[in-house]
Amino acid sequence: VFKIVPRKKIERLSENFNGARPYYPTLTDAELWFDILNNIIFKRKLPAFDSIAIRRLRGAVGQVIFNDQQEKRKKKPRECHLELHYIMKDFKTFLTVLGHEMVHLWQYHMLEDNSCNHNIDFYKWRRVFGANGLKLTLTIDNDTTTID
């Protein structure tokens, strides 16, 4: 008797990428997987990042840069930019980093939290991420020299 284990949506969608070690994210991948994670995890409530850049980052694998310099005279809109490191340990690390930064985007837009700290509002997404096969952590191991 075979037991069928239900697979999570993100796991099914990402199965063609999972062999990539190391993984080199592209802008197209970042935009595509932003939409997928936004639909599955955030129920389509997140606005898109104002820009996405893939480049060499020192000491980080991803970061969100906020621009809320709203001057009374200029009334500039709030901006949120995503930067991803150009190489990831594997595809799962890419999804974990992207999801992590999307939680900061949620904090920034939905809570209007300019600090976007790793606080209770950040970690309340841990269960939703886990139910979809992703981890929500503070630090992400991206050591491509020790690919296991």
C-alpha cells in the first residue's frame, strides 16, 4: 500500500529549479517568484518592489532599502527597493531570502513600520512560511563553498 504525501504548492512549483547548486538568480526569476510567493503566502496583498537589483552584497544575501524621505513640499511616495546577492547556495536559499525580504515589505507597507525590525510582527509569518515549505529565519547560510 502506497501512502501519498501531499506536497506543498511552492515545492511543486519549484521542483525544476531545486537541482541548481549554486543558484544564480535573475531579475526575471525574482519577479516571477515574487508574484508566486505574493499569491500563495501574502494573498496578493503586497505591492511590487519599486526596483530589484541583483549584485554583489557584502555581509548579506538580501536587503530592502526604504526611502520614505517625505518632504512636506515634494510629497514623494514611499519607496521600497530590493537587492539580492548575485549567487545563492541553492534555489531554496533564493526563495528563503526573497520571502524574508517580502516580510519586510509587508511590515513597511501594511504596518507602515519604518523600522521593519525582526520583531513579533516579522516572526508571526513563520507558521505561514512553514506551512508552505519555507523557513523564515533571521540569518541565512549562503556559504557556497560548502555545498552539501
